[in-house]
Amino acid sequence: MNAILTEIVGDNGQILNVTLNRPKMLNAFNTKMAEYMLSLLKVVSTDPSIRVVLLTSSNSEAFCSGADLKELKGLSEETWKAQHELFEQMFYALEDLPQPTIAVVNGYALAGGFELALNCDFLVAAKTAKFGLPEVTRGIMPGCGGSRLLPKRVPLHKAKQWLFTGEIFGVEEANDAGLLNAVVPPEELFQTALKLANKIAKNAPLGVQGCKICANTLGALSNSDARKREIEIYNLAVNSEDRLEGVRAFNEKRAPNFAGK
């Protein structure tokens, strides 16, 4: 059985649905799964035909329960660290993906599973979803973005509460803190995420990807450096064929047909 499934979906076949598929293990990721995901993301990052990526689960009980602790049992220090370096590369590849990403969460998203969602641009959740970063209860801390990305998504005091206690919390608390883009019944989850993906996919890819770069990186720069970098990225979109197509489509009163160049 493949631990990760892929399928092209969407109105124009421009959305990649990546499904975590270790249902009996609540989609806990092991070395083999991480290696495959990393290879997949490298391919996706250079594929202009893919405009949005959905990250879903084949198991309604869990989006992802984190790293496979059974595999971790008995590992030497050297092997543990080598494996975590692989996990880091996988998570960073997801965060750095040029295309927008949507985590579609049903059931548990815990530890590294929650970090998978945090490394995505959007988080759409079923009312049955549960979240948590319980690493501190196991003698460690989040090491693939949890402690770094969560405070960017919710108020700092709320992020500290979830990080320091390791508590598991539901969608109402998550939504109240501003973590989620949408909360829907489980039966509406995929279609809700797909609707958002379709809205994004119809827009100019260079413009969307430029917005992602700016939103993710410019906040760390000084205002003057951020202005310069923003204009550099803006000019990439302005100098594209898609900009000319957008103007033509507006004047011809039709939907644009963006090519991503």
C-alpha cells in the first residue's frame, strides 16, 4: 500500500491532491514516507501545471498523528538525528513550495501532524478536528516549525499556552484564536477546500506565487529593504505575458487564460 497517494483535481486539472495514506497508523510518518514526500515536493516545485496543492488524509480519524514513535524506539542517537534531518528537509520543502498549499484537516493533527498543517498556507478543518503539540510532554519540543510558525498564526500568549502545556484542543478554540480559514462539517470538508483551491488556481500563477513570497518573507526585513524586494517581485509579474493577458481579458470582458509565464 502506498503511504502517499496523489491525484489531479480541480476545475481545470491544476490542483494536486496529496493524500496521507497510513490509516492504521493514523498517518504517522516514518522514514520511507518522509523520503517519498520530499521527492514528490521537489518535483511539484518545478511543475508549472500545478497551481495549488491540497494535503489530505485517507482516514477521517486523523489527518496525521506525527512521527511514527514505533520506528523511533531503539534508534541510536546518530540515527535519530539523521532521521530528523530528513524530516526537516520534508517540512521545509512543504513550507518553501512556490504553489499555495491547503491543509485539509479531519480528526487528529498532533505533533508533527500539526506541524504539517502549519507549514501549509491555509488550514481548513472539519468540526471533528483536534490539534496539539504534545512534544513537551515527551521530553522534547516541536522541531519542524511548530514553535516558529504557530506564533505567526495566533496571538503569542495563545501559542505559548499550546506549546508550553502540550494540550490538545478543538476547532472552536483554534478558530477563536484565528488559526483556521474555515470550519465545516466533515462531509463538506474536501469540497470546501477544493472551492478555495479553484479560486486560487484560476488566478495568475506568478502573481499568486509573488504574493506568497512577500507575505512569508518581507516581514523580517527593514521597511526600506522590504519595499525594494516587493518591487522586484512585482516587476516579475508585470513583465510577464500573463499581465498582458489579464489586461486583454478585462477589455474583452472574458475570463483570463493565464499561462504562468
